Amino acid sequence: MPQPEMKVKIDPPMSQWHQGPLREQCAIATGHQLWHWHPGILAKYYAVDAFAQKPGGRVLNVWVNHDTVDATRIELPVIDGDRAGTRAIHLGPCDATLPTCVQPAIDPDHAVRTLTEAAEANTLPQGVNVDRLVHAWKRAPREGSLDQQMVAVMTDMLRGHVQPFQSLLSSQLLEKPAARSLVSHMLDDAKRCVQHFNEAVAAQPAAGIRPLLVEPHRVELPLWALADRQPRQRVFADLSDRKPILTLESGEPVSIPLAPRALLLTALMRAYFCELFIHGSGGGVYDQIMEQWWNAWTGISLAPMAVVSADVFLPFDGVPLAERKDVDRAIWFAHHLPHNVERFVTSGEADFNLAARKNAILTHMDDDRDRQRRRTAFRELHDINASLAASHPQLMANARSGIDQAMVGLENQRVGQKRDWCFSLYPIDRLDRLRRKIATG
């Protein structure tokens, strides 16, 4: 069976995109966390790049470097005989509980060796290779933090796919004057801010966003505090004195850098730093909550947003692919065959005689109602079926093997339907097709 077709989602269609009032930095923005992106994320950048080709189009990308992701983990497709599978490798040490911006850079030589060894194992499907990943990591900086290294690697991998863009680190967003002013307003209006935030979150529980903590003399704010090589810390507005102050959960005043949580991040981008923001599917859901919160709390207008995503699949040529119905059919046939061998063989004389006798018994089975004689006829049918099956062992073995092959094909199909491989693993013609499909809207 063929692999699934590429799917693209652009909502609303690009022909209906419009820009909000002019902001201070750019016309169109997008962003994502720092890990080895799949084509569904690349699709956002293709869309931004295509839309920005219009006169005056400018692009701002937000590298979300204060989130917690397993940045150095990559899943590779593998072929072992007739089976497709996955193999996870780590290019270097990464603590997925810490933001990338507070972790040290990894050794690029180790990353290159790991990728090269994976390629030399000769288990990658035909048309899949790690060359672009290897080249990007060969040019990666050796010093600094993991987020700086990942920015360099991702920028390198995006080269040739999209035009260069202006960049902003999410961990530095609150250094902007407009963002600092908003945080000050949030501190002064903490209870109202958090009340509207929690109401918006409660209205869409399926999104899985946690409400902010509200206590008699302090409320949690949608901020993170960032310390080197430490987990993110929650931030509170301490309201016990006449003038509120920002504190950590321990009650200690905040003296380390702050970064916005997800809803505040896109609120800031759409309120102050772009005229159009492009989300993926997940961000589009979160922003519905953000809009309800933001509009109820501030009333500040937001730039419009659109959602772009894609499902693109790797080639798994040369391995069997199957669906659940193929497995069901193989199981049915393996049960059906022992009772109907004569229908699936080119009969010799012995087969012909047995088949003729079986047909005669079946034809006249209901003519005689005597129980003893009917039991005798049933036993003879059973013996004929057993004899026919025994005389064609390969046919029976093939039916049993068909179940195993269908089960292998079903597992292969599950691997083949994965859409979240690193985009640099994909054959370039598939990515070019994705770019054209997005550009034509």
C-alpha cells in the first residue's frame, strides 16, 4: 500500500492574511523552541518567507530558548530486513528539565561522530541521510551555551530553505522597553491580571494549561525566573506591602533574569513586535486562551495570527506496509484455508477425488436427518479437510506467514506515518514540494 500523502494546513488561507497596525520591529513573525525541527515547523518558515516576499515584507523569528526540551535528541529511521523502526540518538548531554539557555554547549565533534556512526551502520532508508546535520554540527560554535549552539545549527540548516531573517531570543524579550513596561503594569495589577488569566484557562481545560496560583498575599505571574544550570522558577507578585514586589516561590526578591511564559510570549509578540504572527497547530490553540485573557485584562489590540502546519513523511521503500484491514484479512484467510484448500490449489487426481467426495457430502448433508449418519458425514468432512491441508504444507505455511507479514507491515506503516523526523533527514525534493505547496497557498 502507498504511504500517506503530504498534508498542509494554512488557516486562514494565505490569500486572506492581513497585517495589523505597524509595530516597531517587523511585519511578520514566527518562532519555535530550539530542537531539531520536523517539517511541520519548517512549514511555518516557508509560509513566513513566502508572505514576506511582498514589498516591504520583513521577518522576525523568536528563538524560544528558555523552554525545556530535549534539544540534542534525534530520532532516526532504521531498516532491518523487512522491518522499519526508529533509533534515538543523543548528540551530546542535555538535561530536558532545564532551559537550553542555562545549559553549556555540547562538543560538536561528538555530535558529528554520533551522526557519522549512525550513517555508517547502513540502516537508514534509501533517500535518507544525515549529511546536512553533519555539516551543520561541523560548523557549530564550540563555546557558549546550548541555546547559542542550537541557534547556529538551526540557522545553518535553514539556509537555502528560507531567506535570512531578524532574530530575537525569548529569554531577552523582557529587556525590551514595551515588555518591561507591561511587566510593571502586571505587577501593579496582579490580581486582575491573574483572575482573567485563570478564567481564560478554565474556559478551555483541554488545552492543558495550568492556572496560576492565587494566595491571600501573593499571586503567581505568567513569568519564569532563569538561573544558570537551574530549573525555571515560578515568579510571584508579593502584595503584603503597599508596594508590590516580584519574588521567587521562596519569597526571595527576584534578582535573576525573567522570561515570559507561553501565553505572555505570544501576547507580547502580537501586541508590540509584529503585524502578523504565524503559529503551528499547538500555538494556535494556546492563543485562543491568550486572546480571551489579554482582551479581558488589557484591551490592547493584537496583531492577527494564522496557523500553518504540515505532515510530511519519509520514504520507506522496500519494506512491506499494511493497514489493520490487511491484518484482519490475513487472519481470516489463515482460518478459512484449512477448510477450503481445494479452492486454492490446482488439483491432482488425489485432490480431485477428495474434493469431489467433499462436494457430494455437502450437497446431500441435509437429505439425511439421522444424527448418527450426520456425525459420520461431519467426521469424513473433517478428515478430507485435514488430508487436503496435510498434502499442501507450503500453502498452509504461506497463510500463517501472511499473518506475520501483515503484522510487520502494520508496524512499518506506523513508523511510516511518523511526521516528526528532523526536516534535514528528508529528501530535498519532498521539502521543495512542501515549499511550493505552501507558496501557492
